[in-house]
Amino acid sequence: MEFTARQIAEILDGHIQGNPDVSICKLAKIEQGIKGSLSFLSNPLYAKYIYTTKASIVLVNENFIPQKPISTTLIKVKNSYSSFAKFLEIYNQIKPDKKGISKNAFISENAKVGKDVYIGEFTFIGENVSIGKNVKIYPNSYIGDNVSIDDNTIIFAGVKIYSDNIIGKDCIIHAGVVIGADGFGFAPQTDSKYKKIDQIGNVIIEDNVEIGANTTIDRATLNATIIHKGVKLDNLIQIAHNVEIGENTVIAAQTGISGSTKIGKNCMIGGQVGISGHLTIADNVKIAAQSGIMSNLKKNEKVMGSPAFKSSKYKKSYIHFRKLYDIEKRITELEKNDKRTSQNK
């Protein structure tokens, strides 16, 4: 696929500074740009690379003014990061569009399969499964009994969706994801052993959700674990039974959310965050990476630390944390001086 600077400018409503007929056939980071590639400059830390990049075209913000000569063609747009993301989406959509059902896939006789689907090699489709139109299921995936997958959802290789779960429209589920495994429910017994509590609920994934590679979402003990529309989950996240995540919340890698916790809308949760069970985290909360959440959080709170508390207080306290060694030395010296003074009296 090739695009000229003129075509890209039309798509992104941008203004060309340079050769409008130069073309690109690939995308690249600005520091790794080569001839025939498109890149973008958004972060000022990378501004130095625009003078050395070999990329044929670079998207820049409208207010960008070069400080030195530039060899690449620039396309000025309102927001270079957003514009690059928009072009990336278009670029991805016009790649060869897979369709058809492999003869090596197994599909139960009573499964319902919509139009224009792709089902790859060695995929298993269980009984009473419903698959909407334009769904893509890549090889070696497992779709258990009574699962529903709505239109335009993409399921990459090796995904395992246990029985009775519901997947909405326009979702992207990356390789290795497991949806609907049993929640971690065990009752302690008098003989110090544990009795497994059957997990008979399901998982509901609403529309326009993206789930990163090797993330796991457990089925509910009763009722449902719910991921509401627009949620974006990174790789390697664990979501326990009966958790509910509100609309448009984003969660970074290696976060673990314990059972029955409710997370509100539009939250931002950093990587390696640990969240205890049965908590309520309100809308618009921001949690910094590696925080430990052990209590409810109110709307618009920003927290960090383990256990976490308000980020403004944490940052002030951290200044003192870093000085603890010097403070200890000073206290020790003061105690010695005080002891000497007492002995000389």
C-alpha cells in the first residue's frame, strides 16, 4: 500500500510543507524512520530526531517551527499523535481482509455463524455458539458452548473463551486471553483444607472493549463479571470474579483486581497496581503505577504508593523518605553530642 503526502494530508486535513508527491509504504518511529516511511513528532523530547530522520513524511503539530533545515516532507495537523493514530487505523483496516472458514476448524452443527466471518485453522466452536457478521477468529482459538460474539469483533490466535460468556460488538481480544475461567473461590474447612466453591456465573464484555495479550478475566461466582463498553485493558492483567469495570476505564499491564471490586467510569490505572476485593473505586480516579489499593476511593481522587494515599501528599512525603538516612545520621550525632554534654556537667 502506498500513500502520497497529498493523499495523507487530505485524509488528516493537514497542510504540506515539502514535496506533495513523495510516497510512503510503511510506518515507523521518528528515530527509526527510513525512506518510504511515515512517522510523527508529538513529544518535544524527540524533536532532535526530526533533523536526522530518514522518514519520507513526518506528521507535526501546526505550531511546530523547525530550528534547522529539514530534509523530510512535513504534514502539519492539529494534533500529530491523534492524526497518526487515525491514519494507523485506516492503514490497518485496508490490509488484506481475511474471510472464510478453514476446513481444519471444528464448528458444532447448531452454532450460528454470521456473514463474512473468518475462522482460522484448528479453532473449536462449541454448541449453541452465536457468531455475528464480520467476526474474525484466528487459529487455535477455543469458543465454548453457549458463547455469543457480536459483529465486527476480532479474536486473535490462541484465545480461550469458556462457556456461557457474552462478547459485544467491535471488540479486540489479543492472543492468549482467557475469558471465563473459574474465579478463585475456596472455603476454608475445619481440617485446614479448602473446599472449592463452584463458579456458575459468566463474563459479559460490552461493545468496543480491547483486551491485551494473556489477560485473564474470571467468571462470576453468581451473576456476571462485567467489562463495560469502551474499556481498554493492557497485557497480563488479572480480573477476578464478580469485578465490574466502568465505561472507558483504561488499565495498564500486570494489574490485579480482586473479587467483587467495582471500578467506575473513565478511571486510569497504572501498571502493577494491586486492588483488594470488595472495594468501590468511583469515577475518574487515577491510580499511579505499583500502588496498593486497600480502601474505597472517591470520585476524581489521584493516589499513589502502597498502601496508596493522595498523590499530592505522597510526593511531598517522598522528599522526606529520600532523606531518612541523612536524618538518622543527624539524630544519632545529636544524641552523641547530648550524651557528651551531659557527661561534662
